[in-house]
Amino acid sequence: MNEGLDPRHPVPARRPGPSTRTRVREVTGGVVRDRRDDLATEEPLEIRVQSGGARRTVAITMRTPGADFELAAGFLSGEGLAGRAEIASIAYCTDEDVAPEARYNTVTVRLRGPLPDLPSLDRHFVTSSACGVCGSASLDALRDRCAPLPAGDLRVSPQILYALPGRLRQAQGVFGKTGGLHAAGLFTPEGDLVALREDVGRHNALDKLVGWALMNGMTPLTGHVLMVSGRTSYEITQKALSAGVPVVCAVSAPSSLAVDLAREFGMTLVGFLREERFNLYAGAERVTG
């Protein structure tokens, strides 16, 4: 009998890494050579919530493995399902219905108290690396759980903003190997990097970053600036708002709904932040000069 199929010798769980080696044929100016290459790993992550004997799957997302517990915590917080006080523990799933080879792709979040009684739990969120949460909360639902951001005294200069894309790129370790990852970076108003997370999906990278802050008791992030690669979608601004981030910057364009959300909730939204230029779509009062 194949030892891997014998219950006395179960298949060991394989923990996927953030990058995967492959072989590639490179053609340059008519010169052909075979070489090794590194790809950004993309695998599914199932997020389950459990309280007592009740258990539900709330999300299945395509992500880059790594910081999975932060991703789960950040996702639940961003969707209004559970905050830091409601999360008792997070662990990879060892339930019998999960095959050994999938255990590092399934996370169970144990909650204090009952499962949240929210319409969100009547279906699964299904997300991909390319788009945000399909059918995520509307602006009306967001108004019910998020207040406008306080004006505060956070101010950031254009010179600091100009430096953020370069500092974000320099800190992207896995991107340097693969060239295929987005990043979300948390900065001080002085431009110092606090934390950075990478993923094949922009929203996953932000969930990981928010989850890190949540698990370290740093939320709400009222004194910080968020810098993301790519464009700014509704999902990005929703997650930033839920975490209390007052300034959101991106190297590319925002969507119309992202701008609407930023203006309604008092968020500073910066787009096309490249070299020494940017567009201010909302919250210009926080940018000095």
C-alpha cells in the first residue's frame, strides 16, 4: 500500500511559502536560455469562525501564504464581524474534514461569545487576488458601524508623500524576488515605516497589515499614513476606514466609490503618487504646503 494513503502513515502537512520556484525559458534578442525563476505563491485560504460547538466558514480568499492569522483578523475586523476583544485565538485548522495537505490553508478563529448575528454570515465571502470582496458591505451598512474620522492634528507634507512609494518598494522583500506582489505599508506622518505586508491581492495585503496592528493593540490607526501599491478601490478605503486610518495614498488611481467614501467619512485620499506629484481627491486639509 502507498504509505501516503495509509492512515497509519498520514501525509505530512506541507506549509506553503510566499514564493515558489519554477523553470522558465528566457528569450532575449534571439538568445534563448533556460533558468530558474521565483513566482509569487497563490493558494486559497479558508477563514472559519467558531464559538462553542458552532462553526462557520466566512471567507475563501486567494492569497500569498504568510501572515495568515493577521489576514484572518484583519478581514474579520474590516467586515465588522469581530474586533480584537472578540477574538480568543487563531490557529490552523486540524478538524477531521480538512485534508492534511490543506491544513495550512485553513484558519479557525475562535470567538468569545456567540457567533455574530450578521447578514454577512448568511453566505460566504469569496475573494480573489484581483478584486475585492464580492458583495461586500454597502455604504449604508458601513455608515451603521463606522463614524466619520476625527479631524485630529495629523498633518503630512508633500515632501514626505513624495518619498513613500520608494520606501514602500525598498521594503518589499518578496516582490524583489518575484516581481508579482502588492504591498500595504503603514507610515508615521514623518515618513518612517512602521510595518509592511505583501500579497498577490491589494486587499489581502491590507488585511494582513490591519490584522498585525489589531493583534498588537495599535488600532485605531489614527496617527498613521497608509501607502498601497496599485489603485485604491472601495474595498481598500473601507478597510482603512474600519481601522481608523486618516490618510490613504496609492501609486495609481482611486475608483469613484473610493472617492465618495473618503469624502463622506473625512478621509484624506491621495492618488497617482509618483515621483514628485500626486492628486488629492479628498481631505486636502491634512496635507501641508
